[in-house]
Amino acid sequence: MPHPVADQIKSRFRKIQDVKFASTAADLTLTSLNHEPDIVVETWMNSRLFVYLFSVAPRPRLIKSVLKQNTKASIGSLFFVDAALLPDDGYCGRLRDWQDDLRVMNRGAIFAFAIDEESLRLLQVNMDETTQRNEFSVWHTVDFPFDAVSVRRRDYQTNIRGSWYIGDIASANFKRRISEERARQRFHYRTRGTRPLETAQAEQISAAYLALEIEVGAGQAAVKEAFRNLARKYHPDVSEHEKDEAEKRFKEVRSAYDRIKTHRRWS
């Protein structure tokens, strides 16, 4: 039975410039799926994405099984969760196992949907580590811009350990906006004298990993590959982006790479 909001989210995908088609019909080219997606998306770059909508809490082993199935076929996986299953805006505390898995998958956030008076809202639920072990502060981005689609293979060292094709719908501009908001919140927290210097330094390293669009704590090979890919993408001499934007992003990528290398003492 189709998910109640599948058609509405499918329509959002169809409005994105990168998307060739989006459908709620079963993918007949793959006949042995254990986990049927709610939405099938293909981009003009021939990337394929399976979208899953959860109205009940998924088991961690289900998430891992979906990733294995789709990665085997070079298909990206993307999960939307009913906002009612996630912590409220302003919550601070522990996460459930499946929430922590999805948080790690999307570099500190979970994509969510909500229905208000029959109107669909898409939001990003951001989850930042606090100074207390295994506790997270949660804040919602309710005006989530649904304007980009990408599929990339990412390496994970914790939680969903492995190398998986992951879907993403956050544009580079939106990610920078979120990073800046995180920095403002952390600065405000530190100025109250509640965070030690070691925590501030750890946050800088975490921010460097996020700037390279990889999991915090990823190994040397993954960091190096991420840097090379982004450097090629944003080098001002070859980038398809505006020159000022490309130069700014290239400097961010170079700075993040150097910071991680120095911190990890890599040559």
C-alpha cells in the first residue's frame, strides 16, 4: 500500500532541476528486492535513488539491510521519517539506536516530514553532540529547501559501519548555512563558560570533517579521497560554480583537509 505522503514528496522531487524522473511505481528492473522503496528517483547524471518513508520506528538492522541491498545495485538510499518519531525542537538527551544511525548517515541530521492541516512540511532535524557523553541537543530547520539531489558512496567507521551509496537532498548553500548556525550556537554555548578548550578543539575537527562531507572520524584514505573530489569540483580554474563561490569553497576544503591532517598527524 503506497505511503500517504509518497505522491506529495514525489512531486517535490519532480520540481528539482537535477531530477530526470520520480515515480511511486515499483521498479520493475529489479525483481528481487527485499525492501521496496516508496519513491524511485533518477537524475540526469544517471544516478538512481530509492526513497523510504517511515511512519513507524525502523529497526537498525532494517536500515543496514536496505543499505546493503541498494549499494549492491549501485543505488543510493534516502530515508524520510515522520517528525512525530523524532525528538522535539530544543530537546537535549539520548537518542534511540535507529535515530543515531540515521544521524550518522546524514552527518548530524535526519530528514523528516510532517502533515499540518493536510499540508506537507519537510524539515531537517539537526542533532549535535553535547559535552555529556551520548547526549545530543536537537534543533529543527523547518524551512528546508528541497532543491538538490545527489548520490555518493560514503565510508562509515561507526554505527552503520561499511561503504554505502547514500542519497542527499541538501544543497551546498544549505549545508554552509547549517554549519554557520551550528558555529553560532556553539560559540554562544562557550561564551557562557560551560565548554572547556578541549571541547572547542574537538568541535573544530568535527566541523572540518563535515566540510569535507564525510563522517567524523573517517580514516586517512577516505579523507584524502574526499579532499581530492571536492578540490576538483571547486577549483576556480575548472569549477562550474560562480568564481567567488568556488574560491570560497575551495579554501574551506583545503583548510579542513590541512586541519585534519595536522590533528591526526598524517604526512
